[in-house]
Amino acid sequence: MTTSGAPSQTAAKARGLLFGVAVGDALGAAFEGAHSVDGERLAQQERAATQLRYTDDTALTLVLARHLVDRQHPVPVDEDALALELAREWQREPWRGYGMGSREIFERVLRGTPWRKASEDCFGGEGSYGNGGAMRVAPIALVGTSPAHVTELAARSAVITHSHLHGQRGAMLQACAAFLALNSDGGKPLDKAAFLSQLSRAVEHTDWRSHLDQVHALVDTASPAFAAERLGNDAAAPTSVPLAVLAFLQHPDQPAEAIRYAIRAGGDTDTIASMAGALAAARTGVQELPTAWLDRLENAEHVGELADTLATRMAPSQ
Ligand code: R7I
Ligand code: MG
Ligand code: MG
């Protein structure tokens, strides 16, 4: 790992958030699309000596993190600039496993189509409700000042590629969950019911409130397979972000276990494990992520530098 000396708790949490995204994504990537993942296959992947390579989830999260670093409060999301930055990242490394809708939008943006039009035209004019807005949103939690602020910024960062409201609501939920996890006191047990009701207030939509009610009913009892059956585990935002929140709530103080739970649920494993890892490691700090995983992660130095810079933007109370 690239940490020099002991980071402050703020920096440790910021690093936890970004490294949680990256290692969840990279470990889950080998299983994306699997119906479910057995523990032994996952253990083999954990023991392998090969580099952990991340996918589009982390690549675009790092673009958003860099975007926030380059801007000063109070306008940390500039949609026009961010649209080009995201599209250029796809153009630079198109092989990282991008979703079909996002690929089409990036291609059109680079050819000069305004991002809003490209986003609205996607999926026959329906707009995307994929989880691509949610998968890249976690760094917003490091610069937001309240759940309302975080959800507003999250929607602005997501609409560029996800004009369908559910694509934006997924990003709002994940960003708000990351903000609450980051600001939770890792020294005390997490009040899971209070966490879910804060999230419910922030999402302001009956469908999403009902997803969160289902999460509440599954907390502490559901196996990964049962949770996937109930909540869904595919690449659509409404059927993936709730499972990531559940994976976090099953293991709020053990990010490695939250990631394993998400992967064992199958489906969109890179994305769901990435979102769950971001939440849990933002709460605990990076020191709870296995060093063996961090040592294998590609581009870890860059991830750490972005986290350290964003940590300096966090409000002192965090
Ligand atoms: O949201 P997006 O960037 O995809 C992210 C996923 C993650 O799993 C990444 O790891 C990567 O593998 O891709 O890309 P989109 O293509 O916009 O949305 C993802 C999927 O959601 C699509 O491929 C569709 O299956 C589904 N989807 C829709 N289907 C029908 N109509 C999203 N929106 C629609 C829609 O409006
Ligand atoms: Mg991916
Ligand atoms: Mg995925």
C-alpha cells in the first residue's frame, strides 16, 4: 500500500471510500454476470497473485474525483466539462467494460452532440436507468455538506449519461449513503434503522422508499442469494443500489465482508461490490481493507493521492 505514515482519520476515511470503490470493483470484475458466486471461487480470486485491475466503475469514479479536485466550492460539478472528461476517459481506455448506453453517449459527445441530447436520446428516448451514475458517484460524498447538497450534486453528475430519473435516483441514494457512512462514528455500532430512515428521507420517491423498506426487512438475516432474489442484482440502478446498501449494512465495520457479500450475490458483481466497499470503508477507514488486496491494486498511488486531496476539502466536523 502507498500510505506514508499514519493518515488522519479524515484522510483514512477518504482513502477508504476511494479504495473501497476500486478493490470492490476489481475483485468483483471476474464474476460480473455470474448467477451466484461460491465462497471457494471467491477465495481463489482473493489468493491470486495477479494484479487487481479495475473496470469502468473505478475509471469514471477517478474522473469525477479529479473533476472535484480541480474545482472550488460552491460549484464543484460543471456538467459540460464533466461530460467531456468522462467521454475522453472512455476514449482513452474503451476496453474497461463500459455499459452500452454510456458508450453510445460518450461517442456522440466526442462528435459534438450536446450531452443533454445524447443522454435523452439513449434507449429509444427513454434515457438510461443503468447504475452507471451510481457506480461513479462516491467522491461527491467527500465534498458535499449535507444529504440535500450531496443528492443535488449526485443528480447533476449522473444526468450527463442517465437522463432517466431512476438512473439519477440511484446515484442520489449511493451518494447519500456514502455521505452518511463517511460521517458515521466507526467507534460506535451503526444504528441501521436510523441510517435507512435518513436515506429514505433523502431519496424522496415512493419506489425507492419501498426498496429501502425491503432492505430493512433483509438486514442481519438474508443470505446473499436470497437478497439478490428479493432486491435484484443487475445493471439497472433500482435493482442494484439497494443490494449494495444491504451488503454494507450486513457488515458495516468489515469492508472486506461487505464486498464478499456483494460478490456472492452474483449479477453485476463489480458494481455492487464497488458501491458496498465504498460505503463500508468510508465508515471504517482504509485500514480495515486487506493490505493484500491494496497491494495488488493497479494505479493505487493515483487513487491514494486523489483521496488525500479530497480529504482536505472535507468539512472539519467530518
Ligand atoms: O449505466 P451504465 O453506464 O452501465 C453500468 C454497468 C456497470 O455494471 C458497469 O460495471 C458496466 O458493466 O456497465 O450503462 P447503460 O448501458 O446506460 O445501462 C446499463 C444497462 O441497464 C443497459 O445495458 C440495459 O441493460 C439497462 N438499461 C435499460 N434497458 C432498457 N431501457 C438502462 N436503461 C435502460 C432503458 O431505458
Ligand atoms: Mg464495470
Ligand atoms: Mg458492473
